[in-house]
Amino acid sequence: MALAGLDGRTVVVTGGASGIGRAVCERLLAEGASVALVDRNEDAARAARDELASDRLLAVVADVSTEDGTEHYYAAAIERFGRLDGLFANAGIAEPGPTVAETDVEAFDRIMAVNAKGVFLAVRRHLRQLAEQGTTGAMVTTSSVLGIKGMAGSGSYCMSKAAVLGLTRTVAIEAGPAGHRINAVLPGPIATPMADRIMDGLSDEERANHARHMLDIVPLARWGEAREVASLVVWLLSDESSYVTGGIFSADGGQAA
């Protein structure tokens, strides 16, 4: 059964060329929505456009961590579709790192620029677009289970994802009276290209230990799939969740529990 309120709407999806973003784009297209897929990786964006093969899909290459990049992808989406309704502010990066004491500022800045500032810029721009249109909209941000938990070697990432939660709750309060909704999803261990990249450089023994550790801390005892998170995201963007805002929704196999 189709979800109410998505057919005919337009949604911006950052980090849309792979992983959870790609799964959300695919599901939105299936629901009848038009999608502005944004990614910094030109090859991946082109491949996603060709594989999804829809005249309701626009692929835009942009740096979500800058104001110029944000304005670029919004301008392209508006030019193509005329109006925008939903936003999935999902673009993010993760780098396996040292302890906080050993982290260099450049590495910290890279993660914060994409994961926190990039979400802020997208949400701010979307709110301004909705005000200009005189319409209401739904937004979803991607945090992480590590936005509410700590993990050694992931201090910058944990901090960036916690920041997303603060933004989401604040915007829910500020924008609610205008009829806008915003919620956050907290993925746990999801089988995505980003997760694969984190494993790059590890020895076979380290990979095996990591895999065992992940299964030990996830009650469902398996990695999640991008489509499972996408189902939650698309529901939050739809009218089926019309009284839901400021929510923090885990999709982590029970890890946060």
C-alpha cells in the first residue's frame, strides 16, 4: 500500500548516491515522488541516476558542507521541479580514528563540516524555501546510534551526530507552529559502502574481531540493510506521520537498548 502524501511531492536527498540515501531515493521514486539526489561523488551520482532511470530524478554533484554548495543543489532542484516539499539531510562521513587526545583538528573539522554543518545548511535552506513557497514540509536528519552512545576512536563522529540531534529538536520547536515537521533517524550497524570503507586497512583478524563485536552488541545479532532504514525515513517524510515531529528514531537492531 502506498504511503499517503508522497505521490507528486519533491524531496531533496543528500548523500543520495549510495547506502541509506540511495535506498531512500529508490523508495521515494516508487511512491511517486520526485527526487533531487545530491552527492559529492560525481561517478556515484551518475551511476545512481542511470540505474534508477526515472524522469522524476535529478542528480546534482555538490559539496554539502559549504553555503555555495548548498545553494547550488537547491537552485538546481528548484529549477528542475519548481517547488520542494521534503528533505532527507543524510550526507555524512566516518573516519576510523585515534582517541580524542590524539585526534588532529583537520580530521575533526572534516567530519564536523559534513556531518553537522552540512545538515545545518540543508535544514536552514529548506526552511527558507518552504517560507518562500508558503508551503509546509517534512524533514528527516541522519544522526546515528553513536549520537547517543560513545565509542572509542570515534569521538569526532559521535560529537557530530549528537549535534544533529540538538538541531533536530530545536527546529521541531521553532518550525512546528508553521506546520513543518522534522525528525531524526539513528542507524546502527548498516551494511553500506561507508561501513565497508571503515573496514579498509584492517587486518583479517581485526575484521573478524570487529564483526564479532558488532554482533555481540546488537540484540538482533545481524547487520541492518539500507532498505530497512529507508522504510522508516520514507514513513517520516509521508503524511502517515503527520503528528510526529522532534522524534528520535533508532534503526539499530536494538543496539541503543
